[in-house]
Amino acid sequence: MKIIKSASLDTIDAISIDVESTFTKGLPSFTIVGMVSTSISESKDRVKSALLINGFKFPPLKITVNLSPSEINKKGTHFDLAIALQIAFYDQKNIDFNDMYFFGELSLDGSIKDTSSIFPIILSLTKKNLIKKVLVCEESAKKLSNIPNLEIYCVKNLDDAINFIKSTKKEEFLYKKNPLEYKILKINEMEYYFDTNYLDDFKDVIGQDIAKNAAVISSAGCHNIIFEGSPGCGKSMISKRLKYIMPPMNLEEILEKAKLQSLDYKEVDFLPIRAFRSPHHSSTKSSIFGGGSSNAKMGEIALSNNGILFFDELPHFSKSILEALREPLEDNKILISRVNTKIMYETKFIFIAAMNPCPCGNLLSSVKDCRCNEMEIQRYKGRLSEPFLDRIDLYVVMNDSFSDNKNIVSSKELHKKVINAFIKQKQRGQSELNGKLRDEDIKKYCVLDSDSQSILQKARINYQLSFRSINKVLKVARTIADLNNNEIITKNDLLESLSFRKR
């Protein structure tokens, strides 16, 4: 019995699937078994049409195709090609499919098409070291070409795929890979990519020097940040420009971002620009964290991994959402448990939020009067609990200055600072950026000078800082020291870090 290899997605990971077939005497029929979804069952008509149009005579036999292992639920139209090849070579005994994997949806005329699940499946198999060679269509090959250690063979239609199997010169079908054409940064034999096209530029933001500085610190060290200020002072404007000055990305992060885009049914790109997710405050808890009645699906926090999660109008999000954010912000991962599914998602994102100082928004305004009473303001700010705020590294209060402040700085200048700080962190041997350092790494990398140690002790007593808050202060101070080109944390670095704590 011939076996053709393909694969299926199980939540966000792939499982290798063997496509088997038998051809026995009996009433002519065509059955696909093995816990298959409707999309796979419907492939019978696509496969039959594609084979007949390409001159293949369907055998008058009882055809049974099995997708093994049979106890796993399988879905996706990418099994079409493997099923069609099983039938096309049913009577040829000397055909060997070796360790090749086959993916592709068939049109009725036999042409092969890409699907949204092919890229995440093959990327997952590559990470598990299960796949070396794959046969796909040209559209799929373009996406897969950035995956290292993978031989990609490309065909246009079913007829080409049959010729490929028969051919002794398979290298003629080999897809030529093109490297990523972005600026490359080499640190400790690792390559990092970054882009210098700033579609939204910081030069559009007039003034707000403290907020811009906080944005650079947040970006350079991956620190969570909240902007508080009157409507129109530039909170959202700064937040939406942050993704263009984020640290460079390695190839694994770029591929992971593309995988999440594909799973979210978005057009896949390989830009070294980090994801930016901005859900509305009316979003449900399941849409933010992921969920579903039987199968767990990704939410916004999983889709923003290695990128930015932006909450505009922060206090208007439900209390349950804000409190549930505490674990992924602290642990950088979240476990979604359902009856049939348990899945762990990475959540290494920068959390950015914008909020008004009061319900009417004018409490800090220099030109408008606040219409809110004390109770309304307390109720509004009371939606943010202390444990939640304790997980925020930088708290920035912005003014609504309308003076002729022309202190303009471009994204290019700010990005250069971020890259320099990024280089310092990687040259120290850090696997994570400062904002995501583990507790044991804080002692190793966040070294204080003698003056700073005494200041931190006084601040701990005066501001009643928790152990988590102290760690946050040290991480931010480490990033500020990197931006200031200091080997260890100085007094000024620590004082600036303390100035961003909410009081």
C-alpha cells in the first residue's frame, strides 16, 4: 500500500497525516474516512473532476481513502492533491513518494491553489524537524520560500504533479528561494531585519517630548505603557507610530508573525514590522483571549505576540477583561482550556493603552472646564485595579499644550536610538529584551551603582513599592541606561525610571 504524506492543523500546531488508499472489487464508489471535516468530504467531487479533465479514467472499483491517524479531527482543502495522486497511481507499483509532503487544493480543471492553512502547517512541521521536502503550487511556494532547511518543489496543476512523480530529474521543479530584501543587522552570528519605511512618522507629533521619550523607552525594551491625557493631545497618535520604531526582528519572529496572519485569514507578508492589534472596547472576552464552545481559537492577545496590543479608551473595557489581562502581562503566556482542547499561547507583546483623566476628558485641560464630580472621577479611575496597574512599566501623563512647540523629531531618529539599545541588549547575551527579563536575569543584567542602590531603597519605602514594582523599575532603568549608553544603571537612569511610576 502506497502512503502519501500530508498534514493537518491541530489548533496552532501541525500533525503529520498519512493518506492511504485501497481499491477493491465491488460496486464503484469513492469514500474518504478518518474523522474528516466537510471540506475534506467535498474533495471527492473536486478530485474526480480534476482527474477526468486531465484524461484519467476513473477505475470501476470501490475506492477507500483513509487519513491516518483516524482518531484525530482533520480539516482543510489542502488534502486534495494527495488524494488525487493516490488515485492517479493506484495501479503503479514502482512509484515511491519517499519523504515528500504534498499540499494543494484542486480546481475542477486540475489547477492547484494555495490555502490559508498550508503555510502554518509547513512552518510547524519544519520546527518539529518532520519535513524536508514539499510539493506545492507556485503561490504557496512564494510564502514558503522564507522557511529555512526546506526543499520546495513547485507545480501548476495536477498534470504537472503527476509528471513530477514520474520524473527522474526532480530538480527541474525545484523552487528558487529569494532572501528577504530588508536591512540586516548581525549580532553574535544572528541576523535581525528591520525596515526604514515609516508610513506614520513621529515628525507629525508636535511637542509631547516626555511622551515621545517614554515611547522610545517602551519600544527599546518592550515595556508596557499607559498614556493619560485630554482628548486630542496625541495619545493614540503616538501609540500608532510605535510599531515602526520597534526593535529589529529575527527570521523566526517574522515567520511566526506570518503564521499568525495566515491563521487569522489575513494576507501574509514578511515585513520586519511587528503586529499591531487594536480591538474596540466593546469586544467580548473570548475575542480578546481566545475561546470557543469546543475548540479553542486565537484571540487578540495571541495574534499580537511579539508585537503590540493597543487598548484605546482603556477604562471603557469591561472589568473582567482588564483583570484577566493580569496573567498574560505577567507570565507572557496564556492557557486556554476547553472540554476538547487545551492550548498554550505565547503573549510576549507590548501592552499600550490610552485613557482620559476623567469621564468628560477635561480634568487636565488648560482651556476647558471639567464637568465631572469627585465621585464620577473616582468611579472612572477605579475601573483600573492596583494589581493591573502594577503590571504597567511606564505611566505617562500628557498635557494639552497649544504653545508653538516646534520640537520635531522623526521616526528615523527615534528608531536609530531603539536599534542602538537593542544591539547593547543582545551583545550582553540577553535572550529577551529588558521588559521581558525573568526574575533571575534581573540580578544579572540590571546592575546598580552605589548611589542608585540607596535611592531605590528610599523609593521602596516612600512609594510603598511591591517586589514586582521594584523589578519593573529596574527593567525600565536598564533600558534607559542602554539608551544613554551606560554600562550599569546610574543615579539619573534610576530617577528617570521612578518618574514613570504611577503615584
